[in-house]
Amino acid sequence: MTRGRRPKNALDEAVEIAGRRGSVEPVSGGRYRAFDFIIIEPDGRVAFVKIKRSQTSFTYEFEILHKYQRELASLHRVALTNVTAREFWVRSPNGTWQFFLVRHDSLREIRADGMYIPRESRPVMTVDLSGTDGDGE
């Protein structure tokens, strides 16, 4: 986490990425604002975006929750409706970005276009007390 003024190049990069999704509206209010800009997408969805720079990349959402507790709590105060989203974007020192969707009760990694990153789904095997494999056969 950096202290003091936010480096302009990270904000400029983020606005450029956001511009691919729709109209970008900057937000005034200084250092302690809940989000840095708003993306108004062509389909009417509105995303409130907070950006941060990090010294590392993150493997798990829990790492983001731990490191950026205060920032996420502030962003979490933004109203979440059927047409709004809260996003947290992190830029690593090598210039790569990670994007996260902040829900009521979870944090999910998303792509730059705002879509969910698919997770592997594994079948759940159950065993009933009679010793069958749980599918009734």
C-alpha cells in the first residue's frame, strides 16, 4: 500500500481500461473518497471503482480482504442495487491488474470487462449410509 498522493499513471491506466467498458466519470473528493471513478456501461449498469497499487499480486480474495480492509469497508458503503456494482482494482508493480467485484457478503475476482472469472467445478460425491454412491443406484 502506498501512502500520500496516488501516482497519476495508475489512475490514468485504470481510466483507460474502464473506457473500454463505457463512459467514465471521475469523482472529486480527495484522498478519502470511497471510489475513484464511475463506469456507466451501455446496458445501463453503473460500476463504482476504487483503485490501489500493491507491491505484490494476490492469489486469493482473502488476501485482498486482509490487506485492504479499510478501503473495502469504505467501498462497501456504496449502495448495491440491481444496476450498480462495486469494483476494487489493484495494480501490481509489474503493471498487471487484478479486478474484484465487491458484493454484500463476498469478494470475487473478475476480468477487466467486468465478467466473472469462471471457477473449476468439481463433482461432489456423496455416500449414503447403505454404502451406495448416493445416486440411488
